[in-house]
Amino acid sequence: MASSAERGTPKSTTSVAAEADAPRDVRAAGRRAQSDAGRTQRIVPLSLEARSLAARRFRTLGHPLRLQLLEVLAGGPRSVTDLARLVGEEHYLVSKHLTEMLRCDVVVRRQEGSFALYSLPNALTLKGVALVCRSVVEDRARLARLGEDASPDRLLLP
């Protein structure tokens, strides 16, 4: 979350006073944590068109079967038949999802004889998905340690 200084709004007098009363090493640690958080949360500025394409890609990835297909494709190129067998779904359903993933450049397709092989165009999408999945697992573990409800609905934003 951006600090009031980063948002361009002045700090409240309470927060300024509280900061002044804090020991120097605590203030320094807080600034380092804010700096570290800012580094990990930076997003590359995007044009409106690029932002729309990114949103479309996120929507495309928002289906459990598509995430499962990405997991399988991380191991290398596969045909629709192989993918259907490995994920335990019907051929037509896997083909339908791959078509949408292809439209958003989440996967690439190459013809090899009578088979179409699907693969990942690069590792960036897979890394992004892995980060999101890891954060879900870590959030569920944290909630479980706190004795709070770790159901999937609990992790959704209101």
C-alpha cells in the first residue's frame, strides 16, 4: 500500500508524531520494509491498449482447467489428445479452452504432421501464474495457522 507521501497527500500529524517517537532503528526498518514492498509491487506502466490486453489475459487464465493445462504444458509441447488424457477431460473441452488461450497468446500452436502441438510461448506467463498460485497457498496456510477460515471463498475480495 502506498504511503501518504507516495500518494501525494500530507501525513497526518498523528503519524508524524508517532514516527518521531519511534526509535531510530525501528523507523529505519519501517522505511526499508516500505522500500522493499514498493520494489516487489511495482508494475510496469502500460498504455491503455496494453492494459486491456493484460486484463483479457488475466480473464483467460481465470479458469481452473486452463491453469491445469498451463501446468501440463510447462513440461513441454503436447497435443490436444495428450492434454485431454492428462487432465482427465473431454477432447472437445480441452480444444475449446486451448483456442481461447491461443487467442490471447497464452499458448502457441505448431502443426506437426496431422497433429497440432501446443506449448508455452515463454516463461513469463507461467512465472506470473506460479506467483499467484503460491500466494494463494501461502495465504491459506497463514489463515490456517491463525485458526481462521481458509476456504476458497474467504480468499476472495468482497
